[in-house]
Amino acid sequence: MFGKIPQDIGSEIDDAVLTVTEKDAAKLEWPLDRRWASTYFLVGAAIVLLLFGRAVYLNVFQGEKYRAIAERNSVRLVPLPTPRGIVYDRFGVPLVRNLPSIDAVLVPFDAPKDTAGREELKSALESTLSIAPESVDAVFALAVKNPLTPVLLKKKLSQEEVIAILSQEERFPGINLFKSAYREYMDSVMFSHVLGYEGRISEGEYAASAESEYLPTDSVGKQGIEKSYERELRGERGFERVEVDAFGRPKKVLGTVQSKAGSDLLLSIDAELQKRSFDALASFLESKGLERGAVIALDPRDGAVRALVSIPSFDNNLFAEGISSDAYRSLIEDESKPLFNRAIAGEYPPGSTFKPVIASAALSERLISEDTRIESRGGIAVGSFFFGDWKAHGFTDLRGALAVSSDVYFYSIGGGYGGIPGLGIDRMKSYAERFGYGSPSGIDIPGEGDGFLPDGEWKKERFGERWYIGDDYHASIGQGFVTATPLQIANSVAAIANGGTVYEPHIVSQVRTVDGKISVKEPKAIRSVGIDPYILQVVREGMREAVTEGTAQSLASLPVPVAGKTGTAQFGTGKKTHGWFASFAPYDEPELAMIVLVENQETDTYNAVPVTKEIYEWYFRERSKPRTDP
């Protein structure tokens, strides 16, 4: 129909069809390849930009943080020993010294992180340093918050232990050796209740301290002067900036900040008087089969403490070197309580040492005169109750009543009898508070007791009973509910001796910094007792008569005139008493006021008087001789 197509034209058409198909296919494939290439390019560019942005962020915005982390991993601050201040007595005699120590500490960051590695480390420590595995566990637990902070494992390593660690470093990853010092207390048992001791900082103390103030490896004052003057004694920490390897071992010192030694303390304590007082009391107690007592000697002119003894005592070197659990248990389970500072914390009925206060109050209130005479026939009866005297003294005036310690005289002026109205508990309490009873004196060591002065309201609240005249009688002779510390009694006697000023007792007299600055502790007068000087003179004369013709005549042979007041105080339900002697000397110009306590004596004897005599005998014969101060 259409005719026949020429052969040559058909071949041309075939060629044309074939050529057009390849070109069209090529055109179709090229856009597809280009799209994939573009996608790859964009993704790659995005990744590069992301990495670049991250690098900029880490270096510019977080660079300081990560540089610090990297530096911490390779640079450590190694604490340097900080010499603790030395404590001297008033004449410059050292009472403590610092001895060098090598300590083992753990830096948890450098210790093994895996369980098997830690177990190997604990085993090595147990065999080499005799450190129990649970102690190492406790150290790791303590260091969770700051793994770069060194934590003390063991203080005062032996030479063999040091060599073992240095020669086998691979067995002790994270264990470093630190140079430090520990305290050695001279005549430790005699001074432990004054000086106290330093010991390893507890977890609670560390948590409560200011940031960077202490390390877990530090020691701090725990009792006595060491505690109350911790800030002055401890000094300022120095350190070395050290580069360490991957195992935490020091390789290079990059810089040093030197430590600043702590300040030295000059005490008001007379070391030789302290020793003599301790020996005199200890020997007497041993001779009587007794165990407990105390001595305090003050300078009544300014409140300086010259001696402070509490027996039984303890060796504070045990704590400074790291006391064992067995040794500590034996101390706290000892029924005689050697850790208890009975000189400042023991609260006892003051007995007749309270009578000078009651005498001052009665004269001030004009209930009696100095010449008022009262008869003692061995006691007085009130209804069905009888209040006994220790003997029948006959008629005595006030001075004589102090000298022979007539209970009937003080029953009469305290509670009233035979026409004398009596002070009553409220006035007795008021005057006693003036002399320092019933509240701490403020001495510069911790742990002071309050003592106690009762009144009618307290008794009603405590026992549901009203206050009776018999309660007045008991209070007037320092018994019943009245209690006082030996320090309070000594301070009241010092006020009588000096004419009526109550001083704050102090043990430290000077603080001397390492650069030579001296801070002097000035005497601090707490109050005046507010009593006429003549009345106090009458009371002093009565205390003098106690030595010349009263209950303490054995002291009449001393090289200086002494005034004093004996006292015995019953306690509990048995017949045991505490024996007291309060005194001051020389009588005309007092330089010592002293209290001696002998606990738990069997009968009403004046056992504290012989101790007083021995101390004064030495002090006023030997101490007064010329001496060359250190």
C-alpha cells in the first residue's frame, strides 16, 4: 500500500535509531550520577564542618577544662611537711617536739580500678604494712569524692617497710610515701591533761573543715592545748608541683611553695612545779591505796595556771603515734577513767572549802559580825532531824569557825538557828556565783565542767518537793546538791587571796609566730566579787588561823606563812569522802592559790594537807633559788 522502502534508506533509519538510543541513555544516566556525587559531597562537608566545630568548641570554650584534666592526670600537688609549733613552759623548757615520719598514703586515682587489681593491692599492703583489707576499703570509700586527694594508710613506717615499697613499686600502684612528722611529748603522763594530743583527722572533722584547710592525711589537735590552739599550732601547708608517670610515680618537680611552721606557745605552766605536784599526789595516793585526785595551782594576781594535775593520767604519745584499738579500749574501759580531766571537768561537793564564800556572804548581809560567837555541841536538832558537826567545838567566832571548820556555825548563818535568820539558798547561790561557782571559768582548754548551784524552784521541778531548812544546812557546808570543779574552788580562793577579783584562768601566756611576732595573752578579769575588802580580810585571817591553830597546823613549819581551808565531803550512801585543801601563799603577798583533791578516802581525814605541804615545801625552798632560764 505504501510501497516498498528502499534498502539503503532502511539501513540509515536503523543507524539513526541506534544512535539516538545511546545518546538518550547517556543523557538519562548523567543526572543520576551527578545527584549522588552532590549528596556525597554535602554529607562529607557536613561531617568536616561538624568535626571542625567540635574541635573549636573543645579548644576554645572547653579548652581550659580539659587542659586542667589532662594536667591533673600528669601533674600532682604533693603536700610538704608543715612543722607544728612547739609548746614551752613559762621558763622556756620544751614540753613537746616534732620527729620526722615517713607515711604511706593512697592516691585512689592511681590505684587499680578493677576488682582483681584492688584485691592484689590489698593483699600486698596487708603482707608488707600489716594493714587490714577492710582498712583499705574504708580509705577507698573516703576518697570517692576526690580521687586525687591522698588518704593516709599508715603513719611512721619502719625502714624495712619503706624499702619494701620503694623496691617493689609495681606491687603498690597508687601508694606513695609522704614525709611528715609526729609529736613526741616529754614527761607525757604528767602533762597529758594539759597538752592533750594530736591524732589523725576524723572523717567528721575533715568534712567540717574549710575547703583545702586539711587533707585526709593530716593530724589535728584532739584534746588540751593541742585542740584549743590548733589554728596557731598547725601552720600553713606548702606543696611541690610534681610531674608523675602513668602509674602516679613522681618523675619531676616543677615548682615548690614552702610550708610555714606553726606558732610556738609559751605556757604559764611551771614544768617543774607540775612534776612535783604530780609526784606528791601520786605518791600519797599510792601510800593510801587510792587512785584518784587532782591539783591546781594558780597565780591569784592574774589567773595564770602554774600547775594542773589529774590522776590517773595517760600517755598521750600513744595517740600521737597512732593508738591501737586494744590500747584505746583498755583506756576507755578503765574504771578509774584516766582520760577524764577531773581537775577541770570533775564535779564534786566542795565540802568545807565552800565556807569562806558563806562567811563572806553572811558578813556582807550583816547577819553576823566578825565577833559573833556560836556554840557547837556536836550538832543541832530541828524537829526529828539532827544535823551533826564533825566534833563539838564549843563557842567560836567567825575566824575560829573557819579555822576549826565548825559545821554548826555555818548551819546557823546559812539556814538560820538560835536567833540568826540565815542566808537562805537564794542569797547563798547569789554570792557563790560572784566567786565563780555554777558556771565555767573560761580556761583555755576544752572540757570544763559547770558545777551546780541548786535552788527551791529546781528542787520542786526535779523532785516535786519544796526546799527545806535542812537543804539550806547542807548547802551552807558545801554538801547536798551543791557541786563544783576543783578549778572553780581554786579560782574562788584566788579571788579571796587577791582582794576580790575573779580572773579567767589561762594556760597559754604567749603565742610566737615563726617570723618573730609575739602575741601576749593579757590577764582577763571576769568580775569583782563586790565584797568589802575588810570582810575579805576577816575571811583571810580565819583561813590563816586554820594553819596556826586549826585543822591544818602541820603547815605551820613551811618557809612562808600559808592560809587555807580544809574540807571533807561525803558522797553516795556510804562513809567515803572526798578530801580537799584550798590554800594560798605567802599569806601577805600571795603568788600561789592551790586546791588539792583526794578522791574516795575512807574517813573524814584531811588527806589533802600532806600533799599541799610537800608541794609548798619544794616551791618556796627550791623554786625561789636563782635559776638560769633556757
